[in-house]
Amino acid sequence: MNKLAVTFVIPAFNEEQSIDAIYEAIKTEMEKHSFYRFEILFIDDGSTDKTLDLIKQKSTHCKEVKYISFTRNFGKESSILAGLKYAKGDAVIMMDADLQHPPSLIGELLHGFEEGYDQVVAKRDRKGDSKVRSFMSSIYYHLVNKVVDVELSDGEGDFRLLSRRAVESLLSLEEGNRFSKGLYSWIGYEAKIIQYKNTPRKNGDSKWSFAKLLNYGIDGVISFNNRPLRLCFFAGIWVLLLALLYVLYIFIQIVQRGISVPGYFTLISAVLIIGGIQLICLGIIGEYIGRIYFETKKRPHYIVKKSNVVDGSNVFKRYGKSVSTSPPFVFEHADSIPEKELVVEHKTSNTTK
Ligand code: UDP
Ligand code: MG
């Protein structure tokens, strides 16, 4: 029987200080699990430092190193999507390049896979994060779970193992605006959770600014349902009801005491409050329209510049250019390792494969 293959998907954006370390760490861990073949698929998300050079260098010496390099920075979601698309493993493990996702957990992730789970999720605590960020996150998850249909859990992110059929399920979702955290939950499947301690970043800086995080948060709410639109509708009804009650109250006062001129405060309050609510509602509607606009464009999520796994010819065919194609993916390196039989039975019965 063939050995099971694991693909490590590692998105990397300006991670020159971490490439060596993450490669060594994965290799060391996988030596302990010799009944798996593995490949490390780096996605260089338009790095401007030496990240790509280092990955390419590695790939010439180590057959298990594969890479895809984008023409510019398309964002982590796009990197993950490319990684999933070109991963050929029976299981895929997604890890950040910065070693914040401890490679020592690989064994436990694989163990969960062997037990038959389609998703094995490494869940981190928030130790080492700034207090403000932890506080904002906990409020965010509390609120967002009241609004969205899928269950989002604080600390459960991209560090996870996915079975082949979970990967295929994710790839079958064709939306342009991808919010992976929600998608992992949306596809379902039984998941095993492994807790781990948050490790602060060793090299370089986080690529997430406050504004990026805020936008990511909004994506989380908008990507999963139209409840915010319904909220606008109910807010409108409540404001109208209150306004009618107020009009009735003023009318009774006028009947009893006649028209009194002063009323600047009430007038300006009403104009501002109702104006504010209208603007928020327009903003929410605008968000949805914006998403429809981008979905209708059907732009690709990323464009590949260089790779040792992607056949670039399709991307450029319609522009009349031809690009040399790379050989199809093969697991070559593990031939010398003695094979062991390992059968994985999936926990759930409905298969998408
Ligand atoms: N990353 C990426 N594209 C981006 C931003 C980040 O591929 O536009 C990668 C980055 O190299 C790292 C992972 O995504 O491997 C997580 O990024 P980061 O460490 O900055 O996020 P944090 O750990 O602060 O959430
Ligand atoms: Mg990080």
C-alpha cells in the first residue's frame, strides 16, 4: 500500500528570517513520522525581501520543497487558497511561516487524522497578545457569533490539518471574497481540537495592522449571511415606531397648550439620530453591493509568477502568450523510506470525494 502523503502549506510574506527555521523544524518532526511522505509548499505572497530566493535555493537541494510565487501581495487568504489548490497530499497541514504555530504539534495533528478526523484544529490561547487585542477579540467573537450562521471560535485559525475531502470541499466554494475561518466551519465535518500555548513571533513583524484586522472582522460578519441587512430593517421599524409615538405626544401637547416655538434641541436630535441610522444602513447595503460587484468581476484570487508546481500556461493562454510548463507533481523523495501500512477511516459518512 502507498504511504500517505502530507502537504504543508506555508504562506510567506517577507519571511526571509524564518524560511530555514520552519523547513528544518518540519523536517525534524516528519522524520519521527516516517510512514508519511511529505512536501512543503511555500506560497510566496509577493515578498519584497529574499524570501523567494531562499525558498528557491531550498527547492534545488530538497525535493520536498515546492513553491508558488505570486506577482504581488494578494493577501493570506489567497495564499492559502493557492496552497490548497496545489497541495497533493492525503492530508494538508497549514502553518504560518513565522513559527508561531509550533511544529511540535504536527504529531498530534497527524494522530487526529489517523483517528479519522477530517479537521484537526490547533487552538491557541491568547497569552503574549496585547491586552487590548485580546479584549477586542473576545468582544468581537461574542458579537459575531450572535450574527453569523457558522460557529467562529477565538484562537481557532488557519493552523489545522485538513483531510483530502475537507480540502476538496473548501475548494468547491467558489466565492471571491474568502473568509477562511468561517469556511472551515461552514464545510462541517467532525473536528478535533488541540490546545496550545500562544508563542510570540520570533522574527519580523506581524503583517496585521489594526485597520487590516478591522476589515477582516467586517468580512467575517458580512461574508456569511444577510442578517445585518435584516438588522437595518428592524432598526428602521423601531425608529419609525418611536418617531410616531413622539409625533403623537407632540400633537397632544399642541392640542392642549397650542404651538410652542422652542424645539431646536428635539429637532436637531431627531435629524442627527435618524440621519446616522440611515447612513449606517446605507453603509451595510453598500458593503453587500460592493461584494456583488467584486463577485461579478470573477477575477482570479492571485496570479502566479514563478513556481515549481503550477502549470502557468492556462493563466496566460488567453492573452496569447505561452509560458513553459513544469512537470506534474510527484512525491519522489520518500522512495527510500520503508513503507508502513496506514489506513485512515473517515469519521463522517457523507463523502464529497
Ligand atoms: N502572510 C501572507 N500574506 C500577507 C500577510 C501574511 O502570506 O499578506 C503570511 C505571513 O507570512 C505568515 C502568516 O501569513 O506566514 C501569518 O501572518 P502574520 O504572522 O503577520 O499574522 P499574525 O500571526 O500576526 O496573525
Ligand atoms: Mg504570525
